[in-house]
Amino acid sequence: MITITGTLSKAWMNRAIGVVFDRGYYFDPGKRHAIDCLCNQYAAKTFPDMAVFYSESNLGRINYWDKDQVLIGGIQPNMILGMLLGADFVPADNRDADITPCCLKHVGWALAHADNPGTDKREQHGLKPILPAPEALLNHDLIRLFDEQIESATKGRLRPIPPFFWDSSGRAVIHGVLTTAQKLCGETIFMDMLTQPAKCMRLLNWIADAYIVLCRHFAQAAGLPITDVHVGECSCCMISPALVEEFVAPVTSRIGEALGSVRFHSCGTSTHLLQALTRIDPLHSLDLGSETSIRKTREIFGREMPITIAPSPHALSAESAEPIWDWAKRVLEENAGGHLGFVYHLEPSYNVDTIYALTDFVQHQTGGLRNGR
């Protein structure tokens, strides 16, 4: 089966209908629901007969969205974890939010000495190990706020979609442990993997434990059983296959064992990592960037592995449809009849005619199947 689905970005929606994504949008469920409904009304009117709606890129699925649900704490997973560790939330009216960077800049020391307090002079000056037990995160005021909002929504007319979920399917959504570590610690995490591997593994395992605790907590709070887990490991394309096998694969496998089979996302060119990704178990689907070889992916994972793939910003921004046509033709040829989904996330700089061209191309190839999960 070949499918095509799309999502609209915050920047697109701000330019199209003037909605503002301020702090209230993220922390006031009523305001969130009203704006999300406006955005999806626009999507349905502007892109009729196309599987396009407003959501985070590659996270929410149109077949599991309706106007009677409300996102609680609909904030990127690594940002929620960062806020629980002291980062400040930084909203932006016309684009995605962020947090203040590198909230764990002393994490190397904290991990090295957490088991041996008093062994570092810095501790004598008031610095303490800064990674709490994952279960202790549930006592944070932010988690309590989200719990209250879930309870309030449950008593009302809307069905709550809790933090770390993006639709009613039960698919948990987290960032990969390496991508999260980069967000919390900065780029030094890549050098630390080579020079302090034991410390890095302790950090990655702590991140995994924190995500497991948080996903399970919110699934129970909202009465939403976990079915599988999306792991957005955007940073792994910057490391070697050996480091993926050493760090990413075993920790991601542990997450899968705890939460359900893994949909693994790697948006950068990842052909060199495909063999290493076979070490992730349970792995049930791949979400790939435009330049990862589908031919090689099929050679390694076979035709039955579900794959989604996104066109490049260059192809989406081109003045003509030729680049996206050429790319789509190559992808279909390499796919060799496997289960494949084209996915895209519209930004204001993109040429919408390229999306119409890609949709028409897929429709012609499939006899009209546009919607997908």
C-alpha cells in the first residue's frame, strides 16, 4: 500500500489565519482546543480530499483526530523533560516553542559522583547531583498541573490526549535518548560518548527511565492504553553505526520492551545506520528522511516493514514540481512494492504546488488512495 499524508506547521497557520501560539496556547486546554479546531477547519477547507490536518510533524495521525479531543501539555517530549529539570519554556507566537538550552550542562559531574557524594569539591560549594529518581518527577508542579487538566477534561465534554501522546491511538511519543541528551546537555554529548562512555550510558538510561515513567503515568491518568511508541532520534544520523549499536539501540530496545513496539524516526540521511538499526527490538516501522536509501532499507528489512519518508525542504521549496517528481519516482522504484507512506509538514517557505504535484502523482500510482495512517 502507498499512502500520502500531511500536517500543517504553526508557522503556516500563523501566516494563514493569524493564530498566535503564546504561552496560553500550551497551558490553557480551552484555548488550545479552540485554536486547534480553527486550524483543522482551515485545513479541511483549504485542502479538500487530501489527508492534511494541523499537528506536530510526523506525530499526530489524521485518522485518530476529531474535534472532541483536547491536547493536554501538547509540548515536545524533550522540552517537557527539560522543564522538569529546570529549563524555562520559551513560546513563540508564529513558530514552534523551545526551552532554554543545556539545562544539564553539569551533567557529566552529576552522573560521575551521584553514587559517591562528597567526592567532588564542587559539592562542597552547594552543588548537588541534579538527576532525580525518575519517579520523583511525578511530584513536579508541572506534572500536577497536567494531571489536574486531564481530570478536568475527563469530567467535561472533551476527551483528553495527555502529554507524550498526540492523538487517540495510544501511540506514545518521545524523543530518542541521544536527541534528548543533546537538547539537555548540548553538543558536548557527542564527544562524551567517546571519552566518557560509561557516564553517557548512565545518562541515556536515566532519560529512558524518565520517559517510561512519564508515559505510563499519563496513559493511566487519561485512560489511554499504550499501543506502541514513536522514538524521534533526530540526532543519531550524526554518529557512526558502531555508536548506534553501543548506545542508541540497546536503550531504545529497553524503551520498546517497556512501552511497546518502536516506530523509529531518523530524519537525516541514515543509510549508513540501517544495519545498526536492526539491533532495535521490538522495531515495527521506520520514519525516514528524504535521502535515506529505500532500496537499501528494503534489502535489510524486507518488503513487510512499514516505512514513511518525507521529501526534502529543497524539493518542497522548488519553483517547479520536477525535483519532487524525480524523487518520488526513485523512491517508488526502490520500494519494490513494500508498505510505504509519503509524509510532509508544510512550512510557509514551501511551494504548495509541489504538494499538489506529489499528491496527484501518488494518486495516479495507487488509483486514488490518498489517506494513510
